[in-house]
Amino acid sequence: MNYETMTLKELKADLIMDAKKGYPFFLAGTLYWLAVGLLGFFFEGRLLSLMYVLGCGSIFPMAIAIGKLLRVNLLTKNPLGVLGGIIGGIQAFFLPVWIVIYMEQYELIPMAIGILGASHFLPYLWIYQSKTYGVLTVLMAVISLVFGYVLSDYAFSLLPFLLAVLYTFTAVNLLMEARAFSPLGDVSKARTEQQASRVPLVFNDQTLGK
């Protein structure tokens, strides 16, 4: 596919059809939060916090594997898909912050992972034309702050399960949005607008020719 000749709206439509708004990532995230939540029944303290940090590295490969099983192309060469990958890669720079928090005050690890993780979802609101990402970002940050800091006693016992539920609803909503998406309508509208914007230029050229 020749992405260089596609308009921005066409690129978005192509990405939405290929990646299904990235919902497999939230299925993988649900498994992560459920796993660390269940581990809280068997481990505690620094060891449990370390599991939270190390477990973050499992989300991306799990998402890719789930995507392949569900026939969702999360590794598309669409330029906007590449941009989305770069935005996702920002989380690599969160690792030093998590390590410092782990060393200084490990009790805040669930909150830190929740809030920083939420922040990187916001750009996808524009990329995927999805309000779900905006709602997710706000709710995830607020829930992580309240149950990871204000009510810190619930940081390891309740917070991961709340985020697992939030991720599940997000995955379902994104899948519904992707299924309801009409690429032909959006692309046709984009091309009509593009052609309309060129009409005055053509008219002026003809006028000058006369």
C-alpha cells in the first residue's frame, strides 16, 4: 500500500481497520493487572512491588501475541501506526522513575505505574479518533491516585483489580468502535473536502488563462 499518497483521514481509517484501535493491548493489560492483583495474595512488600515493575515488560509481547490470535495487525507500517509505536515506546523512559520509587518508597509503585501509564494513552485519542482513550486516561489517573496514594492501604489489594475492570471496559468499547467504524464514509468525505478545496485554485487558473 502506498501510504505517501494517502490523506491524513485515509491514514487514520487504514490504521483503525488494521489495528482495531489497539484493543488487544488492553486485553494484555487486563491480564497484567489481574496477575499482579492475584500475586498480592501470596507476596507482599518489596518483592511484590518488584513483580509489578518487571511484569510491565510482559504487556507488549502479550498484546502482539493476542493480536495475532485475533488477526489484528498491531505492527502495521502505516506512518500513524509507527507514530503510535513511538508514543508507546515512551514508557521505556518511565522505568528509571519506577526504579527510583521502588528503591525509595516501594508502596507507591502501583500508583506510579497507573498514573504514568495513563499519561501515554492520551495521544491515541487523536490517532484513533476515540473518546474512549480520553476517558481512560482521566479515570486511570484518578483511580491510581485515589487508591494508590490517598487510600494507600488499597494500593496492592484493590487498585489492580479496579484497573483490570477499567481495561476490560476499554477493550470492549474500542472493539465496538472499531466494528462500527465506516472507513468508506470517512475517506469519501475526506476526498470530497480535498477536491472542494482545490476548486477555487482551478477557477483562478482558468480565469488567469483567459
